[in-house]
Amino acid sequence: MAHGQGHSVDEYLETIYFLAFPIGEYRPATASNAIASRVAEMLGVSRASAGEMLKRLESEGFVERGEQKEAILTPTGIERAERVVRKHRLIERFLTDFMGYTAAESHIHADELGDTFSDDMVERINERLGYPDRCPHGWPIATDVEQAENAELVSLADLTPGNAAEIVRLAEHDGDLLHWFYENGFAPGATVLRRASTAEGPFTVELDGNERSIDEKFAQGLYVRPAA
């Protein structure tokens, strides 16, 4: 598959899928350029190249334009995006569980390997690994499970101050961010307590009992399940 901007059709579909099935409360995009700018931002490409690729996805029937000119995945687009997402997650598990890569490394290599594994190979990996539930970063392998779970989660940035939560998933679109999470102990399964903050500034949290600061942009990429 040609990587015009270093990003394939599949990587774009993966990103649009993430925006189409958001975590927490659904906030529909309204402005006509919302999706193109967010896709451009997440993939680190220009708004123009994201716009070009969206046109291509539209002509190939994966995306249609809504009333506000926003990009909406068609049923074919959703099916393809879900297949891509699931494949990426299983390849990550293959890299960590079988080849001994760290969780952060697995993300980078899975992007490179996406096109080299056929669907049949991915099913064999799934079987050999004993049908894992989640990728190393906490995302369910089964997209229907992921979509159902989205409603129970919030980003750490949206967690009410004073509340505790369990880290469930880590945003994957930025490899540097992912490395930072692991290096600083923000991994799935860890408990965070968001401190009530007085001034505008970095968030203060308690991570497994230790006080830490985290930038709001980083906190937006940590998805947590608030304690009951």
C-alpha cells in the first residue's frame, strides 16, 4: 500500500474510527473541518494532506460527508476500520507476548508490520496467543467490547478532582506520549487519584500512592474507570 505521507489508508481509517467511537460522553463534531483537523493533528500531517486522503476515502466508499460536511464512516468503512484496529492490537500482543518487545515498542513496530500480515496470519496469532482480551495498552481486541466499554471511561483530564480511578487504556496515536506513560508508571491497572487543584497548571495526581504532576494534554490520553 502506498504511504504518500507516511500514512496508509488503514492508518487514516484507524484514526477516524477512534474519533467516530469516542471515549466518555459523545460530543459530535460540528464544524466542517473538525474531522480533517483532528485527523491531521493525530497523525501529525498537514490539514491539506488529511483533506486529500479524506477525499480519497470518500471516493473509495469508506467515508461519506454528513450534513455539516463532516466525515462519517460508511458501513464498509466501519467494517474495514474495525478489522484494521483489531489486527493492530493482535500484532502488538504478538510482539510483546511472543517476541519480548516492551508495550511501548510494540506500538511502533505494529504500525510498520500492519500490511505484512494477512488476515489468516492474524487469526493464527490470535489462536496461538490463546485469544487475548486486550492489546498491551488496554484496548479490547473485540471492537464491540471496546465500543460498549467507552461509556464507562473518562479521560484523566475529565476525572472529577478528588476522585480515584483505575487506568484502563492509554492513547496510542503518539508514540512519544506512550513511552512517557510507561516510563512514569501510568500503565493499565494502576490507580490514580486526581487531587483538587487550586491554580491553573499541571494536574496533580496520586499514582499508586505517590504524588505526581501530569500535563493536561497527557492527561487527555489516559482513559480511566472512575471508582464506584
